[in-house]
Amino acid sequence: MGKSTVRNHFNFSSSDFALLESIFGNQYLVSHCSNHFQAMLPDSFINILLGADDALAETPDTLIPSFIPEDILQYETFDIESIFSDETSLFEQDTTGSKDGDPMPNITGLIRKFGRDAYGCYLPFHYYKDCWGIYLFKEIIEKRVSELYEIFRNEISLKDLKKMYMYAVYRHELFHYHVERFCTKLEIAIKQPVYKNSRVMAELVRGTDEWLEEALAESAVLSSELVKNRTGLKPKLIRKIYEYDLDFMPPGYRDYKCLNFGGPVKAHQVFSGQLIENNLEPKHPPTPLFGVKNEFVSMDKKVPAFLVTGFNKLRRIRM
């Protein structure tokens, strides 16, 4: 993706592009959760977030929208460290019209339905060439951090927990980029669509313990050098907190041990085989030398990353 394409689409200033050179460096981009962005989220996402009692019974949805109009995202820039500096007020309180004075009363219900996708999403460049990348939902992440801090406050500071969780969600979404990158290489080699087929296969196993893409995304977080190095935290502590959180997740996400496949190593082979053969039961899974995991060495800072803000001010805008 060339810079000129992004500039034409979002009308960025020249200074904004310095941010894309070093995602999660000194500065990065923030997109506001406008009414237009909210309109693309599933109704069940909004209903659960705002505490609707019957929302969990709704038909499962995917968070990835079908399109993003050019005018929905507005940007500002600031120092990344500023989001980790405030240990007392994690997000601006806005209780107008909310239930029990809490702008986001049902985070647990949200993650039980949407898993890690409750905190963000990855928009693939196959479908979103001008606005692809990782989108993290700031207030929802911070709300969950405040809940986890009540449990682990004797083991980690609020600032470190917030940093750990932000990078953990980022690393999870980065795995989906690695999948698309691997599929793209296959497409170049065999001159046939691979990524589009992978999305069809994903829908067949969505919400089951066979959903390897989400299971392996969580497994990647738990063994991530990126999360360890950028937070400075001990892997044992990261694993303890993150595994606790995974217990609240739906099938697929919580199956990060990949027990049905003999563990993550073999699961990676099976998953890569699924992508190569377009078959949920591949006959010839590749060796560990060739697969999605080999994409982990790619530069993550080349992937556009965004914070979406304003979830603590959402209103039900659809009838």
C-alpha cells in the first residue's frame, strides 16, 4: 500500500505520515468512534455493551464491517505513552442514558460473545485497500483492564497492566495479518485465490473448538516476544493474567492449547495445510518450516494501527 493512496483517501497531512512509519512508536493515529462507525457494528455488540438483557440470545455476528465510507474516520495524534500514564481515570465517564451509571456495564457479556474481537479487529488489505490495518477499541480495553486490575493489583501496576493488555490485543490482531500475508504469498505462487477461500472456511468453524485461526492467535500472544519486549514484563506474569482472561472467551479463543490437534505446533501445521489445500482436513500438512508462523518475523510496524475511541459514549442509534 503506497503512502499516496492513504493520503488521497484520508486526506492526511504530511506530518501524519511520520506516524505510519513507526506504529506504536512515539506517536500513532486515533480514530474517533463516530455515529457512522457505530452504524457498522452489529446490533448485538451495541446491545450487549449497553447492558441489554436479551442480547446474548441474538444470532452470532462478525465485527468486520462490509465497507467503510471515506468520511467516517477522523484523526488526531498524540504521544503513545500518554495512554499509559494515568493510573486513576482510565476513561472519561459519560453516564448519560447508560444503565446503573456505567457507560459500559456488560464487558463480560461482550467478550463471552465476541471473544478477543470485542476489543478490536483486523481489516484485511484484500478488502480494505485504503483503510486496512489493526483497529483497537480503546475504552473497551481500558474497561476490561480496570476489572482485571481489581484481581491482580498486588502483582502489577495499573499502568503496566494497561500496556500489557493493549499490546496483547494488538498481537492477537497482528496474527490475522500474518494469515493474510501467508495467503498472499500462496496466491502469488499458485495464481489462485487463497485468502477469500480461507474466509469461507473460517465461517464453517466459527464459534467451535475447531476455529484454529482464533486459537492460534491467542497462542501467539502467550508466547509473544513482542508483548514481552515492549512491556518489559515477565512472561510468567503475562501468561497468568492472559490465561485468566481467556477463561471468559467463547470456543476457539479459549482453545489456545489446541488439544484437539495435539498442541499449537501441530495445530499450526494443520492450519497452514487448511489454507494451502482449501480443506479443513488437509491431506498433506506442511512441515513447521513452511506456514503462517514463519510470517511472525515480518515487521509489524509496517501494519497501520489505529485506536478507535468513544465507545463510552455510544448510543443505540438503530431501531
